[in-house]
Amino acid sequence: MARYCVIGSLNMDLFATCDRFPERGENVFGKDFKTSPGGKGGNQAVALAFLEQEVYMIGCLGDDMYGKRYMTHLDNAGVETSGIEMIEGISSGVALIELEINGAYRVIVMPGSNAEVTVNYVKSQQSILDYCDYVMLQGEIPYETIFYSARKAFEKGKITIFDPDPVEQYPDELYQYISILTPNKRELFKLTGIYPNDDHAIFTAAQSLRDRGVGEVILTCGAEGAYYIGEQGFFQIDTIRDTYVVDTTATGDAFNSGLVYALGDGYSIGNAIRFANSVASMSVERLGAHTAMPILSEAQDRYLSSVLRKRVIHLDQ
């Protein structure tokens, strides 16, 4: 069985649901309010734990009510938490999430203790990095930490997966240490300046990242499924379309966790993407981040359903 390390953010998500987003200077009445553990790092770790995998989380929490609640939640979910430090006098990360009833969302993230996931902190957890086969990274911790972690993991033969959200212009030196990059269309545009509005543009944009050193690019496109650009060619894999969208907050994290689970279990890249699409399609049917992640038997059933009607569209370059 493969072993997974997630290095990233741990946020307490504060959800406010409304019929529509307010305009600038406008007040609207909300429909519901709830708090739930989130953050891209924590989302991915819990998703893998729900898929019955051995997953280690490296991150930081504040020694406050949110941090204590989060640590208990991770322990209960089955995530290995020896790589998490609770720091006195610093607030835990918080995300303020406005959620429309149609599933659209806007997020304001306050990093808090996530800013303490420094290079030196990751160095102190090197034994976890050495032990695991797959290392997952996201853009919600300091760039220096992302670069160091990707480089050290890649040089030791680990598979590195990077979700560039929230996106910025990352230095080219990072890309040579990324095995798999998983942007969405907005992120791919920001990274390359090429808007991926057709197959040719998608290939050109993704290939430009491969030219900088990325091994493989998997472009996530929601209801359009996902595009693969890498050593195995250029193709699109459909997602399951008959889903009822409730909340898309952690869809990308669900996809990434489903992807690495499948790769670690020996799936081909096409079937791994299909499994990832299945996990992501289930996550949008439920409210929240961790609460939306499917357990392994649910994900396998959805995947098998997708295989029965599978369609791979091989595209011209």
C-alpha cells in the first residue's frame, strides 16, 4: 500500500449560505451558517483517510478553540497527526466562505498558523517525508516551503503533486520538481497567460508548463471532466454528468486525493483520472469540505458506474 504525505494548510471554514452574493455596500440575509474544518491541506488528508489510506499531515494549528477542535477531528478521521504542531499565541487559519445556493462560492483566507509551516518546520518532519511515497502540496503555505518540500521529495524519488490554488506566478525553478500539476482553467490561464478555451489552447498552455519542467499536467474542468497532457498523450476524460451540485468548495481537493489514491493503487493514468472524477463528483453533492468526502466503498461504486460508460477522447495536438 502506498503512503501519502500532505504538506499544507489547516483552516477552520466559516460558511455563510445565501440566495445570492451581496453587491458592494449591500447587505443580504443569509440562509444558514456553520463552521467546519477545511483548508486545502486538511481537505486532501481527510479525503485520503476516508479512502482508507495511510496519510500523514504536516502543518500547524493555533492553540485556540479552532485548533483543538481541528486536531480532534483529524485524529477521529484517521489522519496521522504527529507532523502537526499547535503553536501557542497564534490563531489557527480561518476561511470565510460565502456560498450561493446554486453551489458557487467566494473565499477569504486568513493564514494564521499556516504561515508557520516554514522550511525549518518541514525539515523537523523530514522522517515523514522520507517515509511516504506521494507528497501533496498546495498554494496556501509559504512559497519557500512549497519549493523546499517539492525539491527534497522529488530528489528522493517521491511523486509530487501540486495544486497551485491560490494561484500566483511561481518561479520556473519550482516546476522541475513537480511530477503532476493539477490546475483548473482559471489557474492555467494565470500560470501561462493562455486562456484554455479550446483543445489547442489547452494543449499549448499545458505544454508550456511541461517545457518549464512539470512532468504531467491534469487540467480539471468540472462538468467537462479533465484533460491529461503528458508522456501518455493528450486526452480528455468525461466526468459523471448526472450529479446534483450542492457545494463545490473542496472539489479540487477531492479530485487530487482520488487521483493519488488510484495511482498508488496501480491504476493507469486514465483510470486514475476517472476515479478522481468520481470522488470529485460525489463531493459536490454534499455541503462542506471534509463532510463532503466519500468513503472508499462509495467512491468505488461511483467509479465502477463511470467505467461502464467510460469515454476517452484522444485529442490532436
